[in-house]
Amino acid sequence: MGVSGKRKPTSAGANVHQVILDSVADGVFTVDLDWRITSFNAAAERITGVKRREALGRQCCDVFRASICESDCALKRTREIGKPVVNRTVYILTADGQRVPISISAAVLKDAKGRVIGGVETFRDLSQVEELRKELEGRYTFSDIVGRSSAMQRLFELLPQVAGSSSTVLIEGESGTGKELVARAIHSLSPRSKRRFVAINCGALPDTLLESELFGYKAGAFTDAKRDKPGRLAVADGGTLLLDEIGDISPAMQTRLLRVLQERVFEPLGAVEPVSVDVRIVAATHQDLEELVRAGRFRDDLYYRVNVVRLRLPPLRERREDIPPLIDRFIARFNRVQNKDVVGVSEGTLAVLMAHDYPGNVRELENIIEHAFVLCRGDLLEPHHLPPALQAVSGSRSRRLKTALTLRELEAIHVADALRRHHGSRAAAARELGINTSTLFRKLRKLGIHDLAASKPRSRPRPAGDALDTKQRSPARRRNRGPT
């Protein structure tokens, strides 16, 4: 009776502890020194889909199938360093194979004498948070184009209007900014979306090959022409044709294109009858066509034909606020392609990526993330996973890249970039940043940013935020104008 009297409180105490654990909304489980599960609460059952009776006594990695179990187990790490692991975001596979994002915390368990007897791990289901994140991300994406910056948001607003018309569109932007993505978005939003979208890189082909690719040829047109071949114009009939890098074509090809744009008529090589097509033309270039016209390297009449609606894509260095969502997009894509569970980038890596100028723009950022994926074996992309060129920068910039930037430094970069984009205009920069001018003045003093108006160019270029430009300009008239 005495023995039974001692056991009852122990059993009752265990029941109380289990009731307490089951009342916690977060999943909780404990392990012994052999990593076998000794307790498993109701929330852990719900999140993992594993019943308590099936979990107790099994190795935790067989039950709690997290993305870090093999490479960087939180329980093992906390035992090694002697400090808790707090709010680490990972993914687990549930009993029915679903991939669930969770936030985990881990700590060691000690007895009354301070000896380690096991570990405890708590975890929270982040599925709803992930859904909200995706919903928010959806507000900053448009037909696979990512951008939360004001310039990209203005472009998103304009695209449906541009797509609804049949006018020729000229897309300007540096290499790697996503000109073809914008062209595809215009096509997919247009009444022509059921027909084909065809793209051709004019700058990658010599004249003779470009001509046959665009216009096609008839059997017997030349020695190897055994049968008729339709050109890209014919293939795109009823749809959209993207003439990428149109600024690189020769004067002779410019003359042939002019007729196509004017009349939508062309002649295949070896043909005797012209062919009519109903095709929308979208042109893209990384060059300044106005400058090419002034230099006599691009026909002004062709320029006026392609420059009906002009869209400008700003380089990535002018919209650094788009870097984090782009990183998230690339990580999600490479997780699918490479079958990995990378959660994100570390603070140090983000600092490096935010400070880089990206001469290759979005394409360069994508390549950087892919390089990091190849080297990464954990759940975070670290600075040492990045290409060596990013870390081999001399002087003060090297110091900035190799150490994590503070929030103050990141804010200073963002504010200074906005001022440069608007050539020192504080009112315009404040509008882009979504703050009052007085607030911007206080930030400039606080961040130690000097007035950038002094660096305003004498001949002011087109602002980076001008996404749409339908005004016809006359480079020839400018060229003939006398000095002012």
C-alpha cells in the first residue's frame, strides 16, 4: 500500500505534465540521450500527422522529418554548443508526404544535478504565415515578373492597357532586366494570347540567316532549300513577334523590316508574291535607339515605327528593394529543380547581395543564387557559398561586402539610390519612398547623406521611373538644331 501510495502521485504528476503539454498550441517533443522520443504532445501529432503511440520510443529523425535532420540537427547543435536554438525556419515532411514550413526552437534537458539527460524541441506551424507571404508576394508579381519598387509597380499598372491595344511596343532596358518576360506578359494579356508568341534575337544572327529566319524561303531559293520553310513572321501570324536586340540589325535589314512594320507584308526568299500577316510587333533593345539615330546607325523612319509605345525597365541597381523578393523567387525555383530545402539567405549573404551593383541585372542575381545552391549543404545560403568575385572587392566596398550591413546602412543605400534616380529631387524621392518630404529631410540628417542635387547632370536624362513613353521624339530634328 505504501508502494502504491508513492506511485499514484508519480502517475498523476505524469498525467498533469501531459495535460499541460497537450494544452500548448506549439508542437513539443523530448528525447533522451539516444535521441529516442520520450514525450510527444497533441500539437506535435496534429502538425506531423504521427500518432503519439507511434512516435514514443522511436528515433526523432524517423518521426520528425525536417529538412535539417541530416545536415544540421537543431537538437544535436544545441547539445554541442550548450545554448538554445531559437525560431529557426525549416520544413518537415508530414506522415502523408506534405511539405510544411515550421519554426523550431531546441534546448537541452538537465536533471536536478545539472547533468544533461536529453533535449526538448518545440515547433510552430507556419503554413498560414506562408500563405500570407505568398498572397503578399502575389501583389508584387505580374506574369512571372517580380517587383515591389515603385517603378515596377507603375509598369504592372500599365501592362494591361498596353496589352489591350494592337500598337507596336518598344521595350528598353539593360541586358538581364527581363525584357522578354515583359514581352510575354504583353502577349499573354492581349486578345492574341491564344495564338503563338515567337521571339528572335536579331543581334545573334548574320543578315542572311536573320533574313531566312524572319521571312522564310521557298524550295529552290538556294542550293540547300529542298522544301518550303515558313519564317518567324508566318509562324507568329495572329500572335506576337518579339524582335529582340533590334538595335543591332544592319541598315539593309532595317529597310526590309520597315515594310513589314508599315504594311504587315513580306516576301519569303525565292517567292514572287508578297505574303500578308496579322502579327503584333514587340521590339526590345539594350541600346539607346535615339542615340543610334543621331549617329546615323538606325533609320529614323524605322525608329518612329517601333517607338509607338515605349516601356523602360530600370536596372536592378536602381530598384534594390526588388532584390529580396527576387531572391525568394529563385530559391523557390531551385528548391524544386534541385530537390533541396533551402529556407533562405543569411543576414550576411543578404547584405552582400543588397550592396552589389549587378551589371548583369536580374539574370546575374539568378546565376549567383544558382551558384550558391550548388555549394550549399544546409538550409541557409551563406556568404561563402557566393561566387568569389562578390567577395574579392577592394577598399571600403570590400569591408561592406564581407560584413553584414546594419539596417541603418541598408536604409542609407535605399534612400541614396532614390535620390540619385530623381537627380537630387527630395520631393520626388520622398514620393517614391512613400514618406513625407519632412520625414526624408530628417532621415538625410540622421543617415549623414549629403545633398545629391549638386551632382545633377547638365543634360538631364529620362528618369528611371518613366515606365511608359508614347511621345514621338525627333532625333533628326535635335541633330539639326543649333546651339542653345
